[in-house]
Amino acid sequence: QVQLVEIGGGLVQPGGSLRLSCTASRTIFRFATMGWYRQTPGKQRELVATITAGTSPDTFNYADSVKGRFTISRDNAKNTVFLQMNSLEPEDTAVYYCSAYDRYDRQLYWGQGTQVTVSA
């Protein structure tokens, strides 16, 4: 069983920045992809950004709504994936979830979620 622990959410003003981190209980080289998704009440969970893990070069995928503002990255030594969020907008308000697909046990794991609120 894999555990994903997210930290870094909070309240920020429009135009501000936040950095989310997601630390896995196993080496991230196990995971074909790791990523961030977000969800607001009454809506489906949507992709924010993904990154391949354990391969070189990295491959990135971003939702159109966050391109140029958000950056996903990873620290292999710390088994951690980050989401740097800049120029935040009220529309970015959501619960953000970390995900990881384990290539060995073929399971998709989710973190517990962290709330991001963008408001003046």
C-alpha cells in the first residue's frame, strides 16, 4: 500500500503563489506517472499537471487553464513531487489531490487532498 501525503495548501490572494508537495511512502521510481488533480463541489476531478517518474527525460502534461502559471517537478531523493502555483486566480480554488500510478502493482493511489483557496 502506498501513502501519499500532501502539504502546502492554504488561503492566498489573487496573483499570489503557493507550493504544494506530495511525498510518497515508496520510491517514486515505482510510479509511471505522478500528478496533481483538483476538484470543486459538484464537479468532476480534473487534471492539473502530470510528470513521468523514473524515466529520462521527464514528460510533462498541463491543463490549458494552468499552462504558464503552474509548474510540476520532482525530487527523486525525497520521493516528492511539487506543484508550484503562481499568478493564482479565484478559479483555481479547489481541493488539490496528488496521484501516483504504480507500474508494478498497477494501482492508482490518491492523497487525502489539500484545500487551496484564492480570495481577496
